[in-house]
Amino acid sequence: MPLFRKKPEEYFSQEEKTLILEEIHRAEHSSSGEVRVFIENRCRFVNPVDRAHEIFTKLHMEATHQRNAVLLYVALKDKQLAIWGDSGIHDKVGDDYWRTQVKSILGHFKKDNYAAGIAGIVREIGSMLSKFFPHLDGAKNELPDDIVFGK
């Protein structure tokens, strides 16, 4: 079945979903930050950054205590992606960091390595979160550790 006829969750094998989830868990285990991945087929906006911000808000990701949540947004059919970092982490890393991460993941996507690209970026974001927001004993997990699939 071609990519564009599949629902987003059907595009990834169980092993690929597990790979991504393991990186989310690893990122959150080494930091107090939160990482979520949202995947859909179509971006409802011209600018995927605007869509990422909308999803970030709908998922209540701004509710973290240290404002250190990060959303990786991917629209498979439209071949768009964006990363939205809340103010706590964004103030530490800035726009250039996010642009570099988007360029990196695009290299994987051009080779149809979607799961590896997503997992790699989650790993990199986790590393940056652990640098600025190390895991503290007793820290609670503020957001679900899952891949959210849209339409």
C-alpha cells in the first residue's frame, strides 16, 4: 500500500513505533523535560510551525513546571515537519538549534528513513534537555510518553 493511502499509524511497523517510544522514554529518563511526537498525513496550515504550535497547545504541553516540553510535528503526506519547544528550553537553545534539528531529520526523510529520523531527533532533543534540565530524583512525568497520531 502506498504511503499516502495509509493512516499515519499504519505507516510505522510495531518495531519502528517501539524504537521511537524507547527514545522518548530515554530522553525523559535523563531529563525533567518532556518530548512528544505528533504524526498526521496533512498539515492544515501553510506553515508547519503554526500547526506544531496549535498541536502543542491542544496537548497542553505548556503546562510543564519548567516549560521544557518539546513537540516534534510531522505531516507525512505533505512532507512537512516542525519542532516546537516551550519557552524554558527555547530560551536555552534558540532558533538555530531547532533549524539544525529539522535539517538533520530531513536528511533521514529524504531516504525514507522516517522512524530512524524521528528516533534520532528525539535522542538529540533528549540530550539537550538533559544538559539544561537534568533528571531529578522524585521528578514526575508531566505528560504521556506516546506517539500521537492525527488523521
